[in-house]
Amino acid sequence: MTRELVILGSTGSIGVQALEIVEANPSLFTVVALTAAGSNPELLIAQAKKFKVKVVGVAKNGDLIRQALPGVEVIDGPHASTEVAAISCDVVLNGITGSIGLAPTLAALDADNRVALANKESLVAGGDLVLARAKKDQLLPVDSEHSAIWQALIGEDRKEVSKLILTASGGPFRDRADLSGVTVQEALAHPTWVMGPVVTINSATLMNKGLEIIEAHYLFNTAYAQIEAVIHPQSVVHSMVEFVDGSTIAQGSPPNMKGPISLALSYPHRVAAATAPIDWTQSHTWNFAPIDSQRFPAVALAREVGAIGGGLPAVFNAANEVAVQAFVDGDIKFTEIVKTVSAVVDALRGSVSATLRDLADVSAVEEDARRTARELLKKVG
């Protein structure tokens, strides 16, 4: 039976790969709606035509897209993805980057749609709100690390799990001692993965791994003390689960997001030939090493913030979004990104709410964090 999909963030890396999976498997999937920010209207228009979608959501350039797609319902404005996420379907793939993806995640869950979640910020900024709504098997991970853990846990007794181990490529600077002179171009040159600019820079600071530790805490109901991260430059082993008897189960595949995307879209079934397997006719060397917390303090900061909980993870994420943009704009050095986030966390940890009741609470916390970050960045500049 064909599954009806809604793809949020269709012009981004996750969305493009998801549509390639759909194109390769027309008997398995149909696309009923797409959304995007609207910064690449030509691609969005081409996608809508190719997959014959009924609805397109876009934050900007709505009139342009409406004119190019007669007969298609075009929903525009800042809440377009949230409206589209509530359309009844089999799976909503949330490939939006940033905490703006939280509202669409909640809308999709409230509409009883299954959510294939690539938007880690939904859980970082509003994990308690998301989990309060999600039913069993309604929220499925798309991040390769969390997909790996999910797969390793299938059929296992959770009481026998001793540790979740996320792997990190280490980004482009894993072997670089001095990070003070890092340029934007260098930070965007990831050695393994092709991703959007924000995720790529988060990978360079290892902020991405910090966010993923918080995400793993919520997805798998696991204490932060039982979640670790290690450097694995080859990005073939996507994550591991350690059990009480000393056994470790790892999930491996070449660094390609189509495996995790296809599994979340098709679960409980796997999509044949979704991605190429490991070539066992060749020799392989896989390395693992601990994270240097001196050079990459984001991971320890994320663990601390997550353990405190409440609105502090939302502060952590919002401050990072502001700091990353400041780095991209050339206003601060690479090393100032995590320093800024840490300073904002310190400034707000005593005043931030311990409980987030709704989206309005999350938005208020994030706005405080963004304002505090901008004020601090003015002093840095």
C-alpha cells in the first residue's frame, strides 16, 4: 500500500534525498504536500510539478510560487509548515533546520500523523511538549545516529542497556590544534557529510553532537550519564548500544542519509537498495577516539544543560543559532560561537522557567536567549 507523505523542508538536504527515495520507489510512496522556506523557489516549483503535489507551503515568495503552480493550493507565511504538517497523511518528514521546526512537529503529532523527525531542535527546545503528545511509534528518528540506536534497540530489553554511544565524525577540525583562525569556508568544508550550512558549522564545533545527546535523552528515555559520544572519522558506524553484559551492538553503513530516511518513512519495513551497502571486498579501517573537551566544549555544555532541563536546552539552542549566524556574517571568530552560547546559558540559568507549558513558553525563552546573545555579541564585536 502506497504511503502518503508530507515533506517539510523539501529543498534542503534531507528533503532532496527523501524525494530521491520517493522517485526511486513510486509504488511505495506518494507526496501530497511540500514546504520550504522559499529561498530556492525554482527548486520548490520543480519538485511540486515533478511529484504532482496538491499543496505547497512556503514562508516567502508565495505569490511567485502560486503563479507558477496553477491548480496547487499554496499556503504562505511564517506558519505555512505548521499548517501543512496538520494535513492528514501517513508520514510527515520534518527536515526543517532550527527550532522553527518545533511547531510543525507538534501540529503533525496532534493530527495523528507519524513524524519522521530530522529536526533535532524540536526535542532540544521542546522535548517535554513533544513527548507528551507522541504515541507509541508515532515519532521516529531520522538523524543517522539516532536511527542507529533505534535499530540496535529493536527487540532488546531496555533494562539491559547500560549505555548509548553516539559517534561523531569530528568535523573538519578534529586534528587541528589551533581553531582561532578558522574561516567560514573552512568550517563549511565537512570531510564526510554534505549538509546545510547551519548543521555543517554545528558539526565543526561539535555543537551538533551536543544537540544529539539531548535528542537521544528524549527519544530513548535515557539518563544523560548513560549517553556518550566518541569521534569516528569514517562515519560508517553511526552509533552503538552497550549492554550490561559488556556486549556492544553497532549499526553500520556508508555515510549516506537515505538509509535512515527510508527506514523512518517505511517502518516497520526496509526499502530495498535505499543506499549502497558497505563493500566487504575492500579493506576497511575504522577509528574511534574520545572527544577533546578542551577544544570542543559544546558536548559537555549540552550534557550540563540537558541535565538541568526546563527551558535551558531551548536557551542553549537559540543562543547557538544566533552565534552561528554571527560567525557566518563575519562578526565573530569561530571560537566565539560556543563561548557565546556558554555565556548566555550562564546569564539565564537562574531565571529560565523550569517547566515549558506550551509553544508560547518556548518562544519566550528563546527570545530571551536571542536577545541576550545579541547583546553579548555587540560587546564582542
